[in-house]
Amino acid sequence: MSVPPRRYPAFDGTPVAAATDPHRPVSPLIGRESQRREIEAAVQGLSQGRPAFLEISGDPGTGKTALLAEVTRVAGVAGIDAFNGRPQPVDGDLPFGAIVDALDGRLPVTGGERLDRLPAAQRDVLAAVFPSLAADASAPSPPDIAAPYRAAHAVRVLLEDLASSLPVVLVLDDLQHADAGTVDVVCRLMCTPPRAPVLLAFAHRHRQVSPRLRATVDTAREVTRLHLETLAESHAGALMGEDTPAHARGELYRASEGNPGYLRALADVLEQGPPGIDEADIAPVPPWFASAMAAEVARLSAVGRLVVAACAVLGDPLTVPSVAAVAEVGEQDAYSAIDEIASHDLIRLVAGTGRFGFRHPLVRRAVYHNVSPGWRLGAHARAAQSPSGGRASAVGTAPHLTRVATPGDRAAVALLAAAADEVETARPRQAAQWRRAALELLPYDGTGPDGDDEHTDVRTGLLLALGRACEAAGQLRQGCDALAEALRLIPPGTGGRRAAVAAGQARLLHDLGRSGEARALLRAELAHAPAEADRAVLSFERARLEVSSGSPGAACADAAQAVHIADRLGLRLLGCAARGMLAVSAVLSGSPDAEASADYSRAAAGLDVLPDEELAALPDAPLWIGWAALVLERPHEAVRHLDRAVAAGRSAGRHAVVCHALVARVAALCAADRLAAAEESADEAGRAAWLSGSAALHSSVLAARCLVAARTGDLDALRGHLAAYGTPVDQGWPGALAAEMVAEARQAAGDPEVAAAAKASPGVPEQAVPSGAAARQTLSADPAAGITTGITTGITVGVTTGITVGVTAGTTADPTVPVIESAAAEPPGASGPPVADRPSAASLTARERQIARLVSEGLKNREIADRLYVTQKTVEMHLSRIFAKLGVSNRVGVARTLYAAPTTSH
């Protein structure tokens, strides 16, 4: 079928020049040590005077060119000449293209007088193959003089002559594109090897290579075959460079599928947020990758180029009827073109289906951006209208509508909203983009109340959903703006939805570092909230804001208000969340542990009867209950609740909740001496922080990594994490937890300031800073010892020393910067401040009072540890807390305070 030229999409770029560019990126040899050894052995074997053959195969981007470059390098080190060539993408196949590319430019210099010794017939055959020798031919060649078998024989004789004094290496790349003459020469050389030390090293894509070449290699003897698989994640990390964020490495590896070429392309265009591999729009690719793909597309026929452009517009999965409709060709022509495109490995058949897909999303992106924009826009219009190929779903049609729909198209608005709802959990960035497009299409006539229009409800719903998707995608500022606009459209005093919008906006304002605005918003909304349920939601949000900002005392009142209303109205999930928050706030503000324990127990009991599917509506509930278990030193219970928080946060697309839960889970697992699981949680938290786009969460994750490295004794990793941590970003309770983790890590790393503070703390025995393998044994000797023992009422105390780190409720100091100071040694006979000025011993936990009594009886740490069946390390940690709570700095002060103040039994 003849297709009118006007229908063909114009492809930008100059693929011929790109393909022959000698400076195209070559990946370093990472994870290819066994192949490198095979190459060295092959080159060294030439010293025995025998020929050798080296086949390198694999998918595009797996590093075949890099291995051939290694062949040339190893040969050069051995003083051996290497001749490099590859097929040239010109109009019509250049006969013997790769052979000519490798040898022609150097024959007059390298061959010299040797060629003159060849028989005239051989020289004439070579002159018919190599342009540089054509002028020296003795006579015009007969028509059959360059027949493939004659050419192959002449090239073999030439190689034998070139290798008569020193070995020769012939390196041929991209033989999947080789002409029949080149394939014939390579096959005949393997069947009848040169009688000289010649190494023939060639590479090809195994899916596209000539059947004849594949058959010859399969049956030839003494061919070293190197098939390149994808890289392991541990090796792939070395390709990303030091500038690639640590939290991005795992995501990049998964997106690249372990392919080194795709990995480099993704790393080259990496920006803040997830890799563009699943972005809402079709993100660009690096220029070098675009040029390489342009060269591949240029090898297709005209109809093939048209059809592959239609494939790029449609995206995966591809069906032939839909491709034919978008390309405006007959289905039979489309089938033939699909066969051609598949033979070039641009698309592949999806196993078990009748559909096709690009070999990698990067390939689709490169082809898409290389199509002329006018044709591409028309193709999107045809795709949006085409009923064929099963593309009638909202998700399938939405990408095309975003480009071609016009304002006022209400059907397009509804379809984009439905498509966004479908993909929001898995692809929040895409959902956000489609909702923005729907908002732009929504008619606006100003006929509604207050100058708005009749579509206010639809607009408000889209803005609410946009804010939710932006938060899940880590686009906090855009999400906050969307919720602010939605709040403007909801009249003040309106119950239900307005309170939820205000709470969500306040949360995002706080995450953006605008806590003052968040407080003002919540204060105004509480003043006008008509319903108690709304007041409960807003009070809970204000309590969250206060405890997260370093004011747990202020949070207690709001959390208690939320609990009271939730209990009365039967709001079970909100009640659980508020009780968990109340328990955390109570502990941090210095309330008796018995009250916090009671609140925690009721919250945990309520949470346990709620099904998992309900938690997605408020994933904060298991998070706060898990935090409560953590501060109450119940690490095993904390892990159970935090696991539910992670699942609920993921289901709701709340990456901040997921990250906070995973960081807390690291602390709990370290306290339980489950270090392998803690390391896994830290890695997961890194990805969640990256997806959230929050610098504060990233800081918390680094603190968690510091703690894990300290506990495992990996001092190299520990020092790297500490260097990256810098100044903590988060405030209040999350910041105090992070600071506590870092305090322990700094001591394990031998920080001189921390060590000096430890030595200045009376009552805590001096210890050498652990190092190497001993660090793990020292820092995690007791399963009960952990970060939880350092979280005190209002002040976070260094886990293994008397160092104070964190923020005291109500302090005027900058809550984002941890204060590190040593407890000054008291003069002989002193025991701290007067009894009347010290905190009550009632603030001690049951275990702390038990240890305090034994201290008062004169028992040493080792004797206390033996009596209580714990380690000495645990006793020392509890003593640190006791000193801080009682405001004393030695054992005498503990005894005086304990017996001067009445205590209550728990």
C-alpha cells in the first residue's frame, strides 16, 4: 500500500552522524570481571601463534561496546594492533561495511609493501572491497571478482599477512546491522580460521543478529562466548556517580531493569522526585540516547517509521488495530510494519497476549520526542477518538485528551477525573497532572454565588483531589495551593468538608515550614466550626502541629479535646489516633507514665479491632500509637503498630506517614536488636522520603541510617551518613527522635565533643568508644537497650552518656538545632540542686525507681545488673534517664531525691 508522504511524521536529528559519532558514551566495566578475564586470556593466547574468536552478545545497553573497548585496551597494552569497525547507516547497505570501516583507512600505511607480495588476483579482490586500494588495482574487476566467498578468502589472506610479524586484533561492533558481505566474511573466518595469531572480537544484539551468524557461532569450535546479562544492584550503584542521591539509587535501578545503558540515561536526567520513567507526561531523554534511537528508527522503512511513531503516541500496550487507526494505514500494512519494528527490537511481543510493548519506556520516550509536533498532535486526536483496540477506558484515553481537548468540554473533564481516580494510588504524579488538565477545561462563567459559577462543586472536588495527589507525589507546595483554593470556594461555617480541607492545608503548611500560617488557619477554623465532629478533626490537627513543633504540653489539651469528642460521637478511628497522640504528648511533656500508659493501652485496644481497610482514611492512627509504644519503651508492640501504619500510609498515598513510621520502626527494631530488619526499614524510609519531596523527612532518614550503622559497627558508612546529616531539619518530636539517633551514632563514631561530654558525666562509668566489630557488640548488647531509653519527658538524653540532646517544651532556643552539653561535675559533697527545687521522683518509671532504690542501697552497676538479670549497659542507660529526670548528677543525689520526695506505685 502506498502511503501519501504528507502522512509521514518528520523525525528530528541526523541519525547518520549520531551513529558514527566516536564519542558516544561508553559505560565503565562494572560487574563484568569474569568477562574481563576472558578478554585478557584471549589476547594473551595470541602469543601462541593461533587465531581466536570472541563473541559478545546481549540486549541494547548492556555494555557490549564497553567490552570491545576493553579488548582494544588490553591489546594496546600488549603492543598489538587493533582494527575497529562497525556498519555504517547509509542509504543502501555498504558492502562489507564493518570490514571496510575497520581496515580501509589503515591499509596503505599498515599493509604497505606486504600487499604488493599478494597475487594480483587477490589484490584485485581487495581493491573491489576496500576503496583505498581501488586505485592500485591492476585492471577493472570482472563482475564476480568480489563474490562473497572470494572476498572472505582475500580478507583472511590479508589478515594473515598483517599478522605475519605481530598479532592482529579485529574488533567489529553492532553486527546485528551488518550487511550480508560482512556476515559472510565473519562466518567464513570462523569456519576457516586464519593461519596466524588473529583475534576476531565481535559484538551483536542476540535478538536481532543474522540467523546465519548465530548458526555459525553455535557450531564453530573454539569461540569464546560472552553473553551480557543485566547488572546486580550492588554493581549498578557504581554507574550512578557520587552526585546521585542515595535515596534515588534503588528507584533508578528498578526503573532501568538493571540495564547499564538505561541506568545511565535515567541518571543523566534525574531531577528532584522520582525518575521520569513513570512521570505523568513523557519526559525527555539525554541527547546521546535520543541520537542512538534516531539512528535505529532511521533503519526502518517509511511505513515502519510511520507506525513506530504511532506506537510512541499510543504507549504500551499496543494492539495492531489501534496502531493502524492512529497511523492511518490499513491493518495489513500495520501488521507488516509491526513485524519490521519487532525485528529491529524496538517493540516486543508481550508473552501470553496479542499485544506489543516497547522494549523499555525510555525507547518510547526517545521515539516520541523525535516525531514532529504537528503530526504528533494529530495522532493524539485520532487516538482520543478511536474506538478500536480496546482503548476506550478512561486511563487509555486521558493522555490524549490532555493534549487535544478544548475548554468547556465537560465530557473530557469527567473522563480525566475518572482516570485520575483510577491511577491515584499507583501513579499520583499522573493523577495530579490529569486533574490539573481537567481544571483548565472546566467552564467558568461567573454566574454562581460570590462571582463563582455553576461548576463550583465540581471544581472544589477536583481541587481537593488534586491536593491529595500532589501530597502523595511529593509536590507539597502545589498541593497546599490547591487546598487553599478549595477552601476559598467552601463558605465559612460550612461543616464536614471544610474542616477536612483546612486540616489538610495546615498539615502541608507545617511540612513546608510555615507553621505560623498553619496555627492561624486552625485557630480561625476552630472559632467558626459549627459541628463537634469538625472541632475534633481540627483539634487533632492542631495537636499534631504542636507536638511536631516542639510544644507537647500545648498538644495535650487539643489531643484530649479530640479524644473527648471522638468518644462521644463514636468516631473510633479518630479517637484511636488522638489517644496515641495524647500518650506521646504526655510522655514528652513530663506527665506521669501511668497516664500515658493508660491512654496508649486504650488506643492500642481500639486499633486492634479496626480492619486494615479502614486505616487508609487516617493512617496517622497506627503511626501515633506506634510512637506511643516507642516512647513507653515497648519496642515489640511499636513494631506491630508501625507495620500497620506503613501499610495504611502506602494505601492512602501518604509518603510522610510511611517515612515517619519506618524511621520509628528503625528505632524500635534497634531496641529489639533486630538490626537486619532495621537496615531494611531505613532503606524503605529513604525511598518514602524521596517520594515525599520533604527535606525534613530526608534528614530523619539519615538519622535512622546513622543509628543502624552505629549498631552494626559499620563505621565507614556511619561517618558518611553523619557527614550527610548536617543540621537536623525537622522540629519537635520527630526532630528529637532524629537527634537521639544521631547522638548515639556520633559517640560510636568517636566524635570528640560527645566523648568529652561522656567523660564529664559523673555516675556513668567511662567506656572506650567502640570501634570496628566491637561496636555492634557494645552498642546492642542488650535487646532492651535502644533509642527508646533516651526519650525523656521534655528532654532527650544521650543513650549511653549524660549528654542532653533535643528540645525542652516551652524553650526559646531554636528547636531545629540539637543542644549538646555536658553535665557539670559537682563539687565533693554536693548532690545537685536543693531537694525542694528538683522534679518529683514520681516521674520515674517502675524500672527506674527500682534501679534508683538499688543505687540508694549502695549497689554498683554490675551488682544491679546481676540482680535484675539485665546487662550493665542497660543499668547505665537507665541511670542517665534517672539523673536527667531528678535533676542530679551522681548517685548521692539520687538517694537524697528518692527519699525526700514521696513516690507512688504504678
